[in-house]
Amino acid sequence: MARRHLLHLLLGLGLWLATTHPVLAAPNFVALDVYIDSGATPLAAYQIEITAGPGAVIAGVEGGAAGPFHEPPYYDPAALRGGRIVLAAFNTGGDLPHGRVRVATLHMREEGPAPADYEPRLIVAAGADGRPIEAKVSIERPKGEKP
């Protein structure tokens, strides 16, 4: 008789835990490509800030497309523990890209039921002469990657 009561108690406790304590989903790791579009003006330097919404943590930073920005940009490694990072890079070479250029890839760990939101902000972009230029920054998930 005592075993039956103990069994009912354990089953009831298990049901209560299952309904009141939801199982946390495993984190989702995603890559985000960071682009700067400088139009017809060659891009020599940039500084951007990227802020991640709740539930997203920066796991790593990778360089961009082949060319002058293929090396990872400069950033504070302490930013890898948070949801905000400032990226910067410059190149004084002669073969500078123009138009839409992938300058970095961020590796993110997202926790939660929905993909996190990201807010890129261009602080400055400069041409080969060091003067600020008009440019736009954007972020997108690589093709084939689930949102």
C-alpha cells in the first residue's frame, strides 16, 4: 500500500514539474554576415556597432570576403561575453573594394523560442584619403541558414 502511495506521489510530482517548469530549448548557433555598402567609393576603413537583442550572445568574430577585409576586424574580446560589439578595420592597400562588401561574420548563440533581433549602426566609413564617406551597414543570415 505504501508503495502505491509513493508511486502516485512521484507521478504527481513529475506531472507538476512537467507543467510548471518548461524544458529550456537547446541554444541555436547562427552565423550573421555583416555588409557595408559604400556605393562607387572605395572602402578603406570602417567602424560599426552591433547590438543583439535579449537571448543572444556573441560567440565569435570572423573576417569578411577575400580581399582587404578577409582578416577578422579589431574588437574588444570582452565583448564576446555580451550582446554588443564594436568592429573596426582599415586597409591602406591599393585594391580597395566598393559597393556591397562582406566585412565580417559574427557567430552568435541564440537562446529562446524565436531568433534574436540585431541592430547594426555605422559609426564611420572612410575612403582611401581618410575622409568619411557615405555608406550603409546591414546584417543577414547566410543563404540556406534558418532564421
